[in-house]
Amino acid sequence: MNKSSPPIPTLIPLIVGMIAISFAPIFVRYSDAPVAVQGMYRMLFTVVIMLPFGTRQLRTMRSISRKDWTLLGLAGFFLALHFLLWMESLNYTSIASSTIILALEPVFVLIGAYFVFKDRIGKIALLGLTLALVGAFFVGSGDISLSGTAFKGDLLSLLGTLAVAVNMLIAKRILTRVSSYLYSLIVFAIAFACFAAYNLFVGYEVVGFPPREWAIFMALAIVPTVFGHMIFNWLLQYVKPTTISITVFAEPVGASLLGMLLFREMVTTFQLAGGAFIILGLLLYMKTEYADKPAVDSQAEAA
């Protein structure tokens, strides 16, 4: 399922997605429910929102091969694992530290894409990736701590980052044969099932929450999921997975600023300087990607 060009410039949905994902840690922090319950309703509400917009595509589910169903199952599992680990990390470390470690995702995706899809990256794009990564560490330099609690949160975020990198590499292969809508719907539904099973196993209460919590669950579904992850899934039809994954560099900037305004988690001068490096690296990388336009050929090879 290859398309020659997207219906709108890819930079527009990329920017929308980057802004949307910055709100994810804010909503998680506002909620008093266990993160596994938050994740379960986030996935459930997302599926409910999506269903009316693609009923015709549901018929094509019968044409999905057994191999692709296996890949979809793995993608859903790793997405749920990502949400569980990363959202839990916010209970132990700061928003800045957690999102900084999440910014390592492009490194893992780049390595995976090199070995799995034989993707290559130019020197200028690699320079942009490096600048953004250096900036990401600057952003978190004033907040990262080696205390026991913070270290546990950092480790959870790192493991969650590895999980979402695997999810993205699977998505790249699957989206050559399954529509982005159907992929998102199935993977989110599988992630919901994983969360439901986990909550049942652990024994978490999943009902009886006040209206405020339900509003947060819905916000998690609409803002960072529909306008974040779902948009990124759609973009994978047109750009490299590394192009999508590098957008996480924008999240530490937006999330740290929101954390400062809403939770009084102050941002240092080093973190602000790091934000400038992140934006510079992001723009440099994207400029080379759009100039080369390699996404369609890369996806054809993956098929």
C-alpha cells in the first residue's frame, strides 16, 4: 500500500503531532488513577472515537494474513508496554527527565531500521540527529538525578522507549499492506486488551472514578493519541520511521515548559539552551529528509 505523495504537506501533521504528544505527561500527572487504568481507558476511548470514521474499512480485515495478525498483535503489545512503563515513570521522576529519556527513541529506531530495513541516513541528517540528542540531554541536565527513586523512573522510561521503538519498526513493515486507519484501530484495541488483562491480574479497580478522572481519560485519548500517535501512524506511509521518531525531541521542550507552568517544575538555563539545540537538530534533519524524499522507496523495499 504505497502512495506517491500525501494529500497535505507532511510538515503540518508533524507539527500537530508534536504539540499533541507534549500534553501526555501533563494529563498523566493530573490523574490519580493507576497508570494501567489510565492506559486502558486511553486506548478504549480512542477506539470508540475512531470507529465511526472507517466502518467501510472494517470489511478489509478479513484479507489480513495470519502473519500480519501476528505482527499486529506484537505491535499492540509493545505499544501497551510502552505506555505502561513510560506513564509509570512519571510517578518516580520529573516530567523533564522522563521525556528526555523518551527522546532516545530515534537512536533505537535508527539502529533497528538499519539492521531490519537497510535504511541509510545522510551525514547532514545524522548531524541533525546528534544535535537534537545533545540538546535532549541539556534539557534534562538540571533535573536528572541518580537517587534511587529517580533512577527507577529513568529506567522505566528507558524500557518504555525501547518498547515504542519496536512498535514503530513493526508499524513500518505492516503499513505497506494495511491502511493506517485499520492498523491504528487494531493496534489500539489490542493494547486495550493487554491493559485490561493486566488490570484484572493486578486487581486494580477500573470503575467508580469521579468525573474529573473520566475527563482526563478522554483527554488522553483525544489529544496525544488521536492527534499524536494516530497522525504519526498515518505519516509512516510517506516518511521514514526515523523521521517520525525524531519528533519526540520536541516533547521534552513542550512538556518541560508545561510542567514548569502547571507543576512549578522549574527549567534551568541549560535546559532552555538544550531546547534550542533540539529545535535546530530537528529542523536540520527534516530539511534533509524532505530534500531526499526517500520514504516511498524505503517502504517498497520493506514489502
